[in-house]
Amino acid sequence: MGLLDGKVAAVSGAGSGIGRAVALGLAAAGASVVVNDYGVSVDGRDPSSAAANAVVKEIESRGGKAIASPESVATMAGGRARHPSRARDLRRSPHPRSAARASCGSG
């Protein structure tokens, strides 16, 4: 059983660098992860969900559970968009590793 099984973690800036590493580490410990990254270019223009979606795919390919949240958290509206409904979506179904352990009769 992972230390964070059944927990949801939201990570800002999770599309690259330290944020990405934190998101991957939390997922490896069993957390479902909200991968938040506005995905703008260096000059702050051209937002894209590509970086967040790539990290979600990486987490899922390793057996974890994640959703992308490409909203800017620089505003209250953006912060609300990444929380709590998205976190509820992650909590609704069991974590893939938890389901696998339950089906094996262990855990």
C-alpha cells in the first residue's frame, strides 16, 4: 500500500521541471494527481494544455491516476477551476493499484 493511496494532490507548475518531478513522485506514492500547468511560452503568451496532458499520460502509463488542469491559478476563478470538482472526479473511482491489490486478495 502506498503512503498516499486514496489521497488527491494538486501540483501547480506540474508540466515540467520540479513541478513535474513532484507530480510523478506523488503518483508513485499512490496519490491521484491534479496536474496543473497553464502551459504558456516564456513570454507568458499562447497557453496550451500540452504539458499538463503529457504528464497525465506519463502518470497513467505507470499505473497512476491523474487529470490535467491547464487553468491559470493567478486568479480565484482559475484556482476554483482546478479544485474541488476535479479532485472529486479523482476520488470517485478506486486507484488502479488499489483495485489490483483487492482483486488479488491482498492489501
